[in-house]
Amino acid sequence: MARHDAQNWHDCSKMIGLLCLVASIVLQHGVSGQRVKVEPEVLSYPGQTVNLRCAFTDATGIQLTMVTWIYEPKDGERINIAVFLPNYDPNYPDSPVKGRVSFAPSPPNVVSPSIEISNVGMTDEGKYICEYATYPSGNEQGITHLVMLAKPQNSASVVTVVAGSKSVVVARCESVDGRPPAKISWVTAVNGNGTTVTKPGADNTVTVISEYRMVPSPKDNGKDLSCVVAHRTQVKPESFPLKLAVEYAPQVTIVGYDNNWYVGRTNVALTCQATGNPTPLTAQWKTMTGEMPDTVQITENVLKVLKVDDAVNTTFVCQVKNRIGLGRDQVAVTVREPSVNPSNAGVVAGAVIGSLLALLLVAALIAVLITRSRRQQQGYRANDGSDMKTRMFGGGKKASKNGTGGGNGSGVGVGGGNNNMPIYVYDQGSSHPGLGEKNNHHQPLTMGGVATTPTAQDILLSNELDDGERRKFDELEEDERYDNFTGGAPILQLRPPHDQDDIIGDYMDDDMESQRDGSVISRTAVYV
């Protein structure tokens, strides 16, 4: 039992020792690897000269015996391209870069053995290893990746397709002769997907081709699609905006029919609207019966009906062609009987009634004005019978204050300065024929010796003339005005002989003449 435990302890001790040795080697390699300083990556374009720097940072207690540069292609074996041993000249073994590689500066320094490679090409891309042989530490190294760049030529284009039901290529995008390979993406709202392929280019470059595939439909024509190319040589991705080109047969629509074509309606039209790719050029109108009505005029894609009648009660067809196919649409027209619009009838009736009312109003106003003018021209007229004719004579500015005014021609005028002027009455039947005088016009008038009360017409005419006379006499001088005028200017009543009543009455009705100052006078003499 004790012997078995001793064996186990011995095996454990050996395992622990081995682990310690491995850890020591790894630690030593890590520390030594950090002392060789190089650039992790160097970028270059074809034809340029690149500088690959290398330095040993801490050589205390270590002897640097030799420096070797090694080239390792992406797909190939390592090969020495430059060797330097102190106290000896640099050596450049056969390699793809021989004649183009050299230490810099020259002569080289073992502590900083950098190299230059001129006129680099795409095949020079790969790993470049700076390796030191030291004593007593052994070999230590640093690795630099040389990346060769080539700016690609980018382009994009649409592919014209015909609308269908199969997935086809509608756009293509290319990035030619680039290094490293470009990345291509698509930006669009249409349903589809992009596929990318890579091809070798010239001088170890790469060409990337991407195609966008979809099932094209007429509604996709003209929609936006962009190809975006990203490459290391570009500051930002390059975008190529495109518009899809989908060809399809014409899609036709007839507009303009409002389902209200009635007999007698004029100037109605149908318009044939068509879309297609290629763009359709002409439209052809037909009817289902084969005969076009006489009242129809066709101008390009517009069918105009000059006047709707029963012949228009048909189906109109519009056909449009392009090289992809034929499209058509049709409209069945139903001709209706004309109907009266109640709203229009009401408007017309209202207009007629309003016009009649306006005419009546104007006629009434004209009648009132004519009547008023005639009354003012004729003055006061007594209305007691055929045996007495009454006239009122207004005085002007030159009328005398006793009521007698100047005559016109051979006639006699009687004027009044105020309402207290005497009233002269001619009474043929009295015992003392002649002019009688009344001092107050408010007293009853006499006819043939009998007192007569003024009639209603006299009072109305008196009041009507009173307002007009007031406006006129307000303009008179102070001593010629009368303030209490109530419609009674001096009145001369003439009583002719009984056998001449009709003759004189008619004569006096036509004999009086109005003056501008408001008075009326007789054209002939009046005998008193």
C-alpha cells in the first residue's frame, strides 16, 4: 500500500515540473517577441516604394548576431530576401523582389535594419518578417503585413426588361480591378435580391459583379434603385442611383362620362388616357356597332359629342398600341330624357316676380311724381260746382302788400304777401255786383251772396302747396315773408252770367299759366 502511494507522488512531481517548463518557455518567448518592433500593416499602391521598418528595442545582456528579412506570400512558402551579419556586407538571395529590395539606411545598422522595396506590384503583397538571431536568447521576430491597394473602376446600369411572372436581372453593378475586393450593396423599395460574384482581374486585382433580380411588373417601371460600392481606397461609399425600366403593354382608361348625358346636352367629351412603356403614340376610337354618330368629333385621344341624341346611346371603345401589345377600355353611354331642375325653375320664377315688382314700384313712383307736378302747376281749384270757378294767384317778390300784383299782357294778376290779405269775391247775383272783400281767409267764401265752406280738396291742395310755398317764401326778403301761411293766398272767384258758365269755366281751366316764382296768371284779361 505504501509502495503504491509513493509511485503516485513521483508521477505528480514529474507532471508539475513539465508544466513549469512549458510556462517558462512561453513567458520567455513573449518577452523576447515584444523587443522586435515593426509596423503591423503597410499600405501601398502599385508602382510605389515602401519602407518596412524594424528595430531591436533592448539589447542589454544580449548579443545580436544576425538579421534576416523573410517574405511569406499569401499562398506560398517562406523565402529569405535580405540578410545582414555585422562585419559583413548585406546579402540579397534570389527572390521575387531581388533587385528592388535594399537595407535602409546603407550601410545597415544591426539595431535598426529596415528595408525598402521599390516599384511594388500586386504580387508583392504578403507577410514580411524581421528576424533576429541572438545569443543566448535565440531567435526573435516581428511581422509586417504589406497590403497592396488598387482603386477599382465602379459602374452601374439598369437592364430593360418586359413585365412578366419570372425573376430576371433588372440592374447590374460592377467594381473592376480593385484590391482588396469591393463590397456592393443595393438600396431600393422594390421586392428583389442581389447576387454577387468575384472574378480575378489584371495584375492580381479583383473584379466584383453584383446583379439585382426581381419579378418585374408595370407598377415597378420608373421606381428607384441604387447600387452602393464600398472600397478601402475610397473616403466614402460610392452610390449609383438608377430607375427601373420595365416595358409593358398600354393600360387604358376612359374618363369624362358622368352618367348624365341627356337629349339636347352639348359639348360633352370622353378622354382616352393610356400609360405604357414604350409610350403609346396614338389612340383609336370605335363603337360596338361599328358606326360613329354624326355629332361626334375625334381629336387625337379626345372624343367630343357636340349634341347628345339617341345615336350617342352606344358603347365607345378606345384602343392603344405599342410594340409590346394592345390595351383597350370601353364606356357604355346611356342617353336620358332631359329633366327640369327645380332649383333653376325657382330661380327663374323669382327673377320674373322680382322684375315685375320692380317695374310696378317704378311705375307707381313715376305716377306720384307726375301727379304732384301737375297739382303744383295748376294751383288751387275750387270743387263746388259748375256755377263757380276758383283760381288762386300767388304773388312774387314784386307783388304789392295790398294783394294786387302786376298783370301779364292784358290779364290781371292777384298776389298775396301774407295770409291776411283780402279775398275778393265776384258775385253777379247780389244787389251790389262787383268784387267783395273779406278780411280773413278763414271766413267762409261767398257764392252769390251765400257763405260757402271750403271743400276738402281746397284744404288738401292748400296744405300741399303750403309746404312748397314755404320753401320758396323763406328765400324772400324779411319784409316780404309771411309767417303764418296756412294755404290761403287771395282768391278771386268769378261768377259769369248763367248762360256762359260752361264756356268760361272751360276757358279758365285752359287759360292759367304757372310762373317760376310759384304764381299763376291768366293769359287773357279778366274783366271785373
